[in-house]
Amino acid sequence: MSKPVDNAGNAANADTADSDVSTVRAYIENHREAFLDDLAAWLRIPSVSAQPAHAPDVRRSADWLAAQLAETGFPTTEVWETPGAPAVFAEWPSGDPKAPTVLVYGHHDVQPAAREDGWVTEPFEPVVVGNRLHARGAADDKGQVFFHTLGVRAHLAVTGRTAPAVNLKLLIEGEEESGSPNFRALVEARKQRLAADAVIVSDTGMWSEDTPTVCTGMRGLADCEIELRGPDQDIHSGSFGGAVPNPATAAARLVAALHDEHARVAVPGFYDGILELTDRERELFAELPFDEAQWLRTAKSHATYGEAGHSTLERIWARPTAEVNGIGGGYQGPGGKTIVPSSALLKLSFRLVAGQDPDHIEKAVTAWVAEQLPAGIGHTITFGAATRPCLTPLDHPALQSVVRAMGRAFEEKIRFTREGGSGPAADLQDVLEAPVLFLGISVPSDGWHAPNEKVELDLLMKGVETTAYLWGDLAESWTDAP
């Protein structure tokens, strides 16, 4: 679609854009109170997936959301069963055969919360204090899921459409706070229903209230437990020590060999295939107002450390890592017990970046561990379920739509981040073979998983406004995409 470039045309387009913004903001303001009342009703449902006693509440949450999405206008709303907690699916076709299909992901389960944990108010009784809404799930993730309901209605109001400009689907799972044990199987089983050109993940955040950002990727994860075995039982260190291999010593040597002198992971093949940061990405990271001293205070740490040649942000967002999560073996009680222990245990985790394959990492680590151990030390290595990394190129048209929509809502330059953690978004990218975009308005002070979780109401409304602009922009840019 060509755009007019003459001055009159540009002025006309600007006038139209200003009118659209005014219409969207007026619509949101007129419906704000009812929207927040509905959100509060959802937040009162203690949908704690990790606690079996709350299983009926998780189901009640799914049913509530399905009904609310139907009321919003989605012609298809379904509660999908899993071996664990139910997920919610909704679909609203555009009616335009050329329209792209977009899948929005979030979750309706929440972390456990109790007044005695340090909450000032009851965690499942929403309270507005100033311009903040406090409740478990206010930011993670019910608030960020729910802003899509008012956003799509505002989109219809400003465009005069009776259906979204894109084929809009939602998948809101019920086990994210329990590690999404059934999520990938659900996505694989429902692949045809979930097919999409792009995935929008609204389970993330921004740099700060003053610095709106879009996340472009998440690291993957592989983790393992290594059991080391020496003597068939604990034995006397005077009678046998120094003459038989000690599994606790082997564990210590294994940990010591995990990194080289530059803090690079020493496992051969670990860095195979990595998509290195571009100069432009480094520049974009450097634009962020990063205060390393403040970051250290947040980390409850006293010095930075990591792979040589990379900044702190590069290390936590765009470089792979190997961490010792736990190490143990032998006598742990008071006083001495002079033994050669019969066993030792290590727990390791590996954060992965774009280009790394978890299967390759597992094979590389398995081979490396076997090579490091001396004769007489048996071992068993067990890997957990892996999560793949995901990354969206900066020039992807869908990402640019998110940036433009956020820019209109916030009226500020949108900057870029990545996420150092891992999540089920990579399963959507992997199974559906679609790019993943992150659209979140939460800020670090919202206190995910902590007492007194909150969401900034002004930012929540900016999330609503962003989605009101996004679907039209995405439909147009996708048409123009090569």
C-alpha cells in the first residue's frame, strides 16, 4: 500500500491519526471504570495452579474468562482440557481473506499468596491505592491478558469494523506458574486450531515507567542433575582416603572445570551455532538508562561477573550461561565426620540463546561430564524438559507494528530489551513456526510473585491503547511485507 508523500497528504494523514488517537482514548476513558470492575472480579478468583486445593478456582477462572471473552465479542470461546489445569481458547475471524492471523498468549493462573507472606491487604481482594491496583495477578498475568478485551473493542470503535482487522486468536493457559507441564503437548495437539502468522505474548514487561520498551527475545533453558557415585558406602578417610576416588572431590573438580579463565563455558561445542549480537543491537542495549550499582542492589550482590568482553545487559540477555544451582555430598551435620562419602550431587542449569539447540547442549554436556570423571566414579545425569530460546529480528514487520502501536500510545521513542529468563513462548514459536512478539506494560516495581503485587493503572490503559492501534497496523504492514 503506497502512502502519499506530498505535504497536503501528510497533513491529512496526521489529522486522521490525531483523530484516531482522540477517539481511542475517549473510548477507553468512557469504559475504564467498567473494565476495572470486571478485572477486579477476575482477580478475586484465587487461581493458584501450584496448590491442588485451588484446582476448582483455576477452573472457575477459566470459565469466567471464556464467558467474558464471549461478552467482548469473540464468536468462539472454548475451555480446553489438559491433564492438569484448563486453558482458554478464543477466536474472532477478520472476514478479510488477506488478513494475517495473530495468536495472543497469556496465562490465567497465579502464584500462591497469603496475608502472612507480607501483604498489606488481602491478596485476592483487589485494592486501588492512588493510581495502583494491588492484587495477586494484577500484573502477572491477568491484568495484561485482560487489557486485550478493551483494546479490541476500542479498535472496532475507531475503525468502524464489526470484526478485528486481523484474524485474532487467544490462548490463555492455566499452568504457567507451575512450569507449563502440559503446554507443549496442548499446542502440538491443537496445532491446526492455533495456526498463526505471529504470536503476541502479553506476559512480560517494560524497562520502566519512563522508558517504554519492547522485548525481542527470551533465552532458552536446559537443566540437569548429576549423581556421582564412589564407594558402595561411606568409608573411613584414614583407612581408605587418598587411595580411592572421592565423589565429593570429583563434584568440586567438575564445577571448577565448568568455566575457563574468561568465564566462558568450557563444554566443547557449547557455543555452536550462536547468533551473535549485531553492532546495532549493542547500540540499542547501550541506549537504555542502566544503573549498574542499582542493578547490583536489586540482585542483592556486591560485584558484577561474567563472560569477558560483554556488558552486564549483554550477559543476562544475549549470552548463554552455565550455573551451579546446587552442590552437595558427604557429611553436612555439626562437627566432623572423617569419611570418604559414597555419593555427591550436582544441579546445573544452562541458559541458551538464539542459535543454540537444547538437544545438542544435552549431548555436549553429557559427553563432557563423562570425560571429566576419573575411573571409579560412576554417574547418572538426568535432564529436565528443555525450553528453546526465541528471538525476533529487529526488522520483522510484525515487531515494527508493535513498536509503532506502542509509540502512538506512549508518545515516546520505544526502545528494545530482551528477557534473560525462559518461558513457554518458545514452544509456540517452535511448534507453530511463527515469530513471537512481546507486548507487556508491567514494570519491575510491580512485584511479580512477591507480596503486594500491583499494576500501574495508567500503564494498564496504555496496554489497552496499544492493542487498539496494533491490529490495524499489523494487518497493513503484513500486506506490505515482502
